[in-house]
Amino acid sequence: MIHVIYGKKGSGKSKRLLDMANAEVEKTAGNIVYLDDNNRCMYDLKYQIRFINTSDYSIDNTDKLYGFVCGILSRDFDISTVYIDGLKKIVGKEENLEKLIKKLDKVFDGINAYIVISGSEDVPEYLKKYVI
């Protein structure tokens, strides 16, 4: 199931996601994956969390991210939680974001996914059911 942390830039969304990921280590027996577009939080995560810098794999649009996530999930059936920080920064343009969220919702069946999305206006209608 997808959970979205939505808010303005600089409102503490990434810090909240980081704290959630580190707390998850104590609660789960499954594997945890954390995706980000740079290495800034790599050393703030507990060592049990698999950190992946998406820019190392040239992920710059929604199709590439979707394929990458599917590859990660197909390789490791023990993944219990996936964290994605800065979705808009990873995929670039926002035009296919709604389509991506719908596709990921199907893929994350039985897996918790926490996604940070920055936005300056109200939460878009298609995201409202996911926002925590």
C-alpha cells in the first residue's frame, strides 16, 4: 500500500521519512529499501536499510522508475517496506505522476511504500487517498 507525505519544500518531509525508515528497522523482519536521487541521507540511515541512489542508474522519468522498482521487488521477495524520497526530483516532469502512482499502487500490493512528494499547492485529487 502506498502512503504519501505531501507538503511544501523545506517542511521536514525528508527528515520524517528518514525517521520512519530508521524506526522500521526495529519493527520488521523484512528488508527495507530507501530510494533517493542523491547521497545526502545515506549515512543517516541505519546499516540494515538498503540505500539506492537513483541517479547512479540514470533514472529520470516515470517509466524508468517503475521498471526499476519492479526489478527490485522481483529480485527480493522479502522486501516489506520501500521508501522513496523526492519523487518529483527523481522522475523530473510531473505530467505522468498520476499514472505512475496508480501503477505503483498495484505493484506495492502487500508491501508498504512511503513516498515524499513536494508541492506548493493543495494536494492533487488523485493523491488524497494516499496522504498520511
